[in-house]
Amino acid sequence: MGRSMKVIAPFDPWNDPLCTCPPKYTLSPYTSCGHRCAYCYITSYIPGGFRPRPKRNFVKRLLSDLRRIKSDIVISMANSSDPYTPPEGRLGLTRRALEIMIPRGLRIQLMTKSSLVVRDLDLIRKGNVMVSFTITTLDRVKAFKLEPGAPEPEKRLKAMEVLSSSGVPCAIRIDPLLPGINTDENMLRALIKRAAEAGALHVISSTYKARPDSLRRIAFAFPDLKDAYLEAYRVEGEKVKRCVWYLKRRIRERLLRMVRDLALEEGLSFAVCREGMPYLNTARTCDGTHLIPSRVKVMDLNTSTWKVVNRG
């Protein structure tokens, strides 16, 4: 992959041996995120808390980086900051990035919790783009406690309907699974059924991985579960790396098998994320990038001019 790049970087899950993502780049027009999710991990390594701000000279640096990348590798927007974090509505950096990358035939994965993605349908439906929506629950009250800065779940599902009905392949990330909060089987069945109706083709799921800062936020949002979470993670859980705790493997596998079976009931493919259980996967890629269509093809990579043909 490319070196000495400024805003595009090889996706690096901190050498996590449980990550099964195919090689890809990550691109974030913003630093930090305004959705302020209780379970978010970025506050453990990105300074400034949930204060999203645009990256300096983003467009200029993006254009420079695009001369260094391998064009056949997926670009994921984004892994540590939602590309449609609230300032995007005003600043439009994600849209500008799409305007630059889509005509070049680059393969793009958009990962979001926002309905704002519909604004860019005119671009997305013409490109090699799939969209992955994170939706953890249909319960508006719980969703607000978990994701206070994000649009409510039904708005995300309606956005998925708009995109999928326009031919844009979509996946749903039910991530993370939080015991006692969004792991009721009937609630998950309703969520997956609604996602299937909205056009989702693939389900990605993962259990909550506790870090000290996010665990404090979960305990604050759901005080009745504080003691149970401390017991399940800090006492009985599995410490995977410094300051990161997983639930016991048997508990994780039971939850993930339940989600897989519910996905299969709706005819959707399924995969886990960073769980060390690839045998549960029913799709070619865990992250859903196998859904990316081939609408724009790069015809000549040996010149400074990108020649493309639109295949629909």
C-alpha cells in the first residue's frame, strides 16, 4: 500500500489478530466524531473527545495521496470518524471526496450512522460504492442513550431504503451487541427484519469491547447495569490487550450465533467483526466490501489521466 500519505492510510486495526478484514485503506475527512456514542473507542486515542473538526487542507492532501495508492484496494470512509459526522452537513468534505474519487473508479465503502448520506445519492449510485449503516436498536430511548448525537434509527433505515431502492448495495452493522441493552432476541429479530425490508443484503455484528472510558459512559447511561458490566468485563471477561476487555468467549459466541440465525432467516448473509470466529461467517468478506458494484472501471492506470467508462 501507499507510503508517506497524509489523509489516506492503510487500515490498521492495531495488529489485532482477531480482525479478518481484507486489505483496505481508511479515509476520514474529520478528526473525532460528533455522534458521541457511549460505546465508542476513539476517545481512548484521539484527543479532544467528541469534538469533530475538519482535517487541515483535506482536499489538497487527498489529491496528493490519490497519486500514491493502489487503485484496486477499497477505501473505507471511515473507521474512526463517521464521514457524515454533524459538521459534514455544513462543510461537505465527504461529498467533495466522493466527487474526486468516484470518477476515478475507486472502490469505496461508506460506514455511517447518519441519514445525511442520502444527500450524496446522486454521486453514490453512479460509483463503485456500498454503504454500511450502523444501527444497534430500534428502541429510540435506548438509541438516544447509546448514540446521542446520531439520527434516530428509523431515519437511518429510511435512508437505507432510499439508497437500496436506487441500486446502492447496503449492509447493516449491529455493532456492538451490549448484553441487557440490545441483545433481546425478539428485538434483534425485529431490527433485522426491518433492515431486510429496507434493502440490507448483509449483516455484520460484534460484541461490545470494553475500554475504561467507554465503560464509564455505558455505566452512566445505564446505571442499573453498572455492576453487571463491571463483573462481566473487568472480573470475568477476557483481557485481549492492555485496557481492552471482551466478554467470555462462550457468551460472545451465543450472542453472535443468535444474530447469524436471525439474519439467515431473512435471507441475509452474515459475518462477525474482530471476534475470532470466522466459522460463523456466511459471506466472502466480513465487512461487506464484496457488495461493492463495478460501475466505473479504470481504463488506463499508466497515464496521469484517468479514463473511465460508466457501466451503469
